Amino acid sequence: MTYDLVIFDFDGTLADSGDWFMTATNQAADRFGFRRMSRPEFDELRSKGNHEIIAHMGVPFWKLPAIAAFMRRQAEAHASEIRLFAGVEPMLASLKAAGARIAIVSSNRETVVRTALGDNARHIDHFGCGASLFGKALHFRRLLKATSVAPGRALSIGDEARDIEAARDCGIAAGSVGWGYADPGFLRSLGPDLFFAKVEDISATLARTGG
């Protein structure tokens, strides 16, 4: 394996939850008094960073914890409706067979992630769930300590700018995917260490000798 520890984001990276996320966000907008999004506006925001998105939607930062809690409850209520992207199952199995430790760090609760994963949960060694919007770096550091993996031997894979930022904050490699929430061109402009255009590119790139 190129890396000893591979840390996945969940929504938009492993789980195809974009449509659910847009619906839940608009429900949160009605509840907490910020802007609803149309589909064109949602797509336009894919080329923005998280701070820009929050400002565009008019969300006060002090409301973020309550909004996040609401979104987690919504996800828990609809966990059975969340599906994995095509190719995720064999990709996880391939990484595991190659000797990788696999972790998931998500803002969702572990029960939601496990429900969506189904039998694939057996491939996951560590769950770091309930992360705050900008709190992934803390979970990354906890994982490095728990696994005794050096930062240079760990890789984070996600679909947003904040995933890259959290990885860099911890000194681990940042991988980005081209099928999630953020626009692929925008993510490439941030200079991730690795970019995966297709799900199968992950195992093809990582599950090899050397590194």
C-alpha cells in the first residue's frame, strides 16, 4: 500500500447524498432563517469554498452548531435512503485486501454511516463521526494517535475544500474526488496531493506495492 491509513469523508465521497443534502439544507433554511437554494444556485456554489458558501447563504456562524444538529437528525431519519456511489464496495474491499487501515471521518453520526454502508462496514477499522463543519483536523489527529501512524503515511480523501484544509493542518496527504459536492476544477485548483476522477482510480492508485 502507498499509505498505511486511508481516511475517507462520507457524504459526497462514499455516499451519493447530494440530492438528500440539498433537500435537508432547504428544510434547515426554513427552520433557521437563511437562504433556500435552487438547483442552479446549488450547482454554482460548487466552485466556492465553505466560508464563501456560508456567507452567500446568510448563515450566522453562531447558528452552525444548531444547524449541524438538525442535519444530523435528518440524516438519521433518512439513513436507509442513502446509497453508496457505484464502485465503492469493490474499492473498499481492494484497499482492505492490500493491507490498508481504513477510517471514516464524517459530520454524520456513526449509526447513519453504518446503515448506509451495510455489510461494507466490515472494511472500516475506525469511525470518527460527529465532526463539526471545520473540526475534521481534530479527528484526524486522534486517528493518527490511536493508530500510531505517522502523518506522512496517512491520506485523507474527500470532496470539499475543507477536507484538503484539514489534511494540510495535520501534515497528512490530501486526496480529492471528482464526483462529489465541490466542482472538480475548483478542487484541482487547490492543489491536492492526489486527485481521483473515478472511484476505481482510488484502488488502482493506492493498492500497489511501493510508496
